[in-house]
Amino acid sequence: MTAAALSRTAAGPALISMDIGHDAYAAVTDPNTAFWALVDKNRVDEALADGPLFDRYREKADTFARELHALRFGLKPSGVYLNPTERCNLNCTYCYLPDTQRSGGSHMPTEMLLASLGQLRDYFRSVMPEGRKPRAIFHGAEPLMNKTAVFAAINEFADDFTFGLQTNGTLLDAAAVEFLTARNVSIGLSLDGPVAGITDATRRTWGGKSVHGKVLAAMDKLKGYGSWSVITTCTTENLPFLTQMVELFHAREVPTCMLNAVRCTLPGARDVKPADGDMAQAFTQALDRTHELYRETGRKLLVANFANILIAILAPTARRLMCDISPCGGGRAFFALAADGNLYPCSEFIGLPRFNGGNLLATGGVEAALASAAFRPVIERDVDKFAPCADCAIRHFCGSPCPAEAHEMNGGMGMIGAFCEFYKEQVSYALRLIADGKANDYLWDGWDEDTETTFDLGC
Ligand SMILES: C[S@@+](CC[C@H](N)C(=O)[O-])C[C@H]1O[C@@H](n2cnc3c(N)ncnc32)[C@H](O)[C@@H]1O
């Protein structure tokens, strides 16, 4: 994708053109407001000159700017990632949680988890509209290693939170599935390969044993349940197999998956970081395959992290994940509770003590953490303020993720994350789908029911 700035000297909105690699269409966009339109590739100059498109955009530009500003700076937290234990029975090579904690760390005692959820419920009530429940996701290290506490919390706070649980699947027995599905808890699994040899390259026990078969067995147990998903973390080890990965997910009736590029916050992850071009190629081939499978069977396999980019383009305020916006959701739309009771902007920061915003159960709790010097650099990381993002046409569809990665891998909050070019390719691919009228095929049904068209050129 290339973006060419075109001059617009008068104060006010400015449009630039973007080659999206489509035969017939180019995009014109105002990166400041995330406005875009697709235009005839051979008539870009006309579209950028004073004329109907520009006039109509000028009328709406302030509204777009206000909406984007509210999304970027006006949100209150509505979710929490809960780490009920530091421990994990797996030693994934790229994990962002420190290995000393995962191997020898502590569980959060049941009483402390219950007290924490009580405190969190009160906090969310004070900032969320009445009738809306906050989301609480049990997320790390392996929540089912502290199942007693987790299940006690889900029972006790069923009316106060919408719960989710992310697990490696190895401890998800029939009783656990029954407990969680009966309470409508959304369940996420993790699997990195279509066959054991690939999964084992990155996800295995501390003793080096394969868990691939156990995750497939967990997937079988969840077949037919409405609210489950599987994460594949994309690395050099599985990149050539992403297409087989989505074939496996589709065959096993996984409703939603995520094909997440490995976050390079800790050094172990950087050893398996794919090059941007390789990541983009494998990822878009896998997306193409999901579309073929949809066409063949009428059943969608959603790739949620890509769907979120599409939504960021089509209806910015309907985004569901908050990694691809700047400032990101960490410490703003959500935060994380570590197993020792300390608060971090996001789980990604749990291995980085300088981002510890203080203890939830201490005086000040969540409010103090949100205002803390530990959270502020994350909350204030703004793509409008650092190069090369400040001049990038897609900065408000990408958000330059992730601050933890930028800080640890590239040396500061004012740096880009690990996959700049990959994001540009994703946005171009998304715009090509829109140009071809295929975007709905990559989104959950009814995604646009709660959204409103604010700009429709009607052509
Ligand atoms: C940290 S684990 C915790 C929950 C559970 N133990 C599991 O495996 O799903 C949550 C997810 O984060 C992914 N993950 C861990 N480190 C990562 C990294 N550096 N980059 C991207 N994803 C990562 C894991 O593969 C897993 O899918």
C-alpha cells in the first residue's frame, strides 16, 4: 500500500490517496478522522479536487472527528482481565508472562479473588451505564490450575459480570465444560498447529510433552456451544500452515478464531517473530481460504482480529477489540488484575514491574491505578504524536500496537510495534474486500444492526 499526500492548503480537512492494490479502485482518506472512500483508480485527482466527495466530506468532517476523539479519549473501563494464578502447566516459548511466575508462582486465594471481584463490581457500577454488565475474562496464566477459586467466583458474581475464560484446554474436562457452558461463560482455547508436530514447536508442557491431542479433545467437547473460540499465535513455526489451521477450525465447527501475530514484548517471542511480508502473505491466504470454505458450506469461520480491522474501517465505534486503536484499550477500556492483586494496564505488562499501578484492595484501588504514573505512559501513547505513525494514512485503523512491545522491543512508547507493514497490508486487503462487496462475509451476522450510516455517497 502506498499513500500519496495531495496538497490542500486551506485550513480544514485534507484528503490523501491510497493505492490499495485493487484493479479498479483506490482509496481517498483523511487519516485525521479515519474517513475514507473508494474511488475509480483512474480518477483519483478528480476525487481529491473540490467537488461532490470533498464537499460532502467537509460537511461531516467535524462529526467524524468528534466520534473518533470520543472513542480514543472518552471511554471508561468496561472490562477486566483476571489472572487467578501465576502458574501454567505449559511452557510456550513465546509467552509474555515471565517463566519464573509460570513455573513456580502462586495462586490467588479464593477469598482474595472474591474480595477483588466485589471491589471491581463496585468500581464498574460507578462508571458504567445501569443495566450494562462489565466483562471479566479469566486469562492467565492457566486459569484452570486454580479452578476452585475461578468457579467459586463465577458462581458468586454471575449477576454482576459477563464472564469469559481463556485456557490452554488441557484441564478442560467434561465437568468443567458443563459448569462453564451452563453459565454461558465464553471459552477460548489455544492451538498453534494443524498437527502435533507444529503445535509442539511452541506449545508444550514443562517436560516437553505434546498437548495437541488434548486441545483437539477439548474442541470436540465444545462443538455446538455458541460462545467459544480458538487462538492461534502466528510465529515462524506455524506460518506455512495457517491455511491448514483454518481448515481444521472450520472442519471442527469453531465459530471464531484469532490468528494473532506473536507479541514481541519478551525476548523469547522475538526468536519466532515472522517477517512482516511473510506474515501478511500467510495471513491473507488463510483469510482467502476461510472465504472459500464459507462459499462452499455457507458456514463462516470468523477471524476475529481481522474482523476487528474491517469494523474499524466500516464502523469505528463498533470495534470489539481495543488493540488496534491509539491509545490502545490498556488502562482505558480495560485493565488487568495480576494474581498478586496488583493492577496493570493489560496482561501484556504483567512481567514489567514499572507498569504496576498498585494493589486493587489497597486504598484508591482502580481509580488510583488508572491515574498512576505506571499507567499514564500507556494511556497517553498517541499515534498522532510520534513518527512514522503521525504521517501514516492508516494510523487510526491500526493504532500501532502494542505499547508493551514498542517499549520493550523498540525502546520506548514513542516507537512503533513489531508489525507495521503487516498492518498496512491488512488494511489494504480489508479495503479490497469492501471494494469487491465481500466484507460482510468476514464479519459476524448482524454486525451492522446497532450501527448507523453517517456517510453514504450512494454510488
Ligand atoms: C497467556 S495465555 C493464558 C491463557 C491460557 N493459558 C492459554 O494458553 O490460552 C493466552 C493466550 O495468549 C497467547 N500468547 C502468549 N504469549 C503471547 C505472545 N507473546 N504473543 C501473542 N500471543 C501470546 C497464548 O498463546 C494464548 O493463546
